Amino acid sequence: MFREYDLVDGGTLVYDVRTEHRAHLHREVKIGRQLLGFANITDWDKIRSELTRRGHGIGAIHQLPVFEGGL
């Protein structure tokens, strides 16, 4: 697993990316990702719009952490 950062209007969405080894491909492949939190927030309204656009519930704003100190 590793983190992926999506720079969007209003800040950064932080995701936990899940991978799985595929023997027939001889490599790891991305099988999914989960929103972990936020970073570098400048505008919560824009973050709310991005969450809606991406199909995330806007409650994530209140439930997920804000990672401090930049990326």
C-alpha cells in the first residue's frame, strides 16, 4: 500500500492505494484506493465540490483528518 495525492481546487485529497501482486504480469497492480483525508487546505467549499464530483460523501470533511505540514 502507498499514498496517492490528488491536487484539486482548494487543497489536496490524500488516498490510501491498495495494490496486489499479479504473477502473470510479474508486477503489482492498483486494485483500489480509499480517501484517507486532506492536506494543504485553502478552501473547504471547493473541497466539498470536489468530493461531490468524485462521488465521495461530503461528511468526509468532518470525519477524516487534515494532514499538517504539507506533502
